[in-house]
Amino acid sequence: MSRPEPSPVRPAPFLTPSTALFNSALQAAYFLVGVRAAGHRSILVMNIGVPDRDASFPRLPRLTADDVITWL
């Protein structure tokens, strides 16, 4: 017995922006609920936009996986 091929899903173009907005708001709400469930009292603050050229600076150096992971 062979498995049937899944049918391709094509979202309606007019629904895509509103669905993306709703899903991002829902994700932020779940994050906030999780933070509060962990015992933290907070508000949700997000930075949205593009910083001014003078306000940004180069990325700081990052640690390698070997520096931070200890295998037991």
C-alpha cells in the first residue's frame, strides 16, 4: 500500500498579511503567559523598526560552542 501524496497548500493572498499579524500577536501573548507562569512579573516590550545608521554598532564577538559546552 503506497502513501498518498499530500496536496499542496496555497494560502489566499489576501489573507496572508492578516494571518501573519494575528499569528505574531498570538506568539507574543503565549510568550508573555509563559514568562508570567514562570513567576516573573513583566510587560512585553519589543523594538520594531530600523535603527539609524549612527545608532547601530558592529556585532560583538561571540563565544564558540567549544568554549561554552561541556560534554559529560
